[in-house]
Amino acid sequence: MMGGIKYENESTLARHRLHVVYSSKLDERKEMRTNQRLRVIVYTLAVLLLSISIWYGFKFGSGAR
């Protein structure tokens, strides 16, 4: 019985921590919405540059051999 009560208290404590973290994340999310488009553009540019560099590496690497 004692273990079950302890587990119940730990789960409610974990839920409370999750709620506190989630509420702080909501404040960050408002700022993230403004930066999200910029972040998406940066990520797509990074992926494009990476894929182009890999493609050039394969093209000239296989051509040199």
C-alpha cells in the first residue's frame, strides 16, 4: 500500500513539473512563431548546401577515379 501511495505522489509531482515546463515553453513558443519562418529558411538553405556539396563530391570524386 505504501509503495502505491508513494508512486501516486511521484506521478502528480512529475505532472506538476511537466505543467511548469509546458507553461514556460508556451511563452517561448510565442517568440518561436516569429522566428520559425526564419529558422525554416536557414535549415532549408543548410540542407541544400549540404546536398549540393555531397553531390559535387560524388560527381568529381567518381570522375577523378
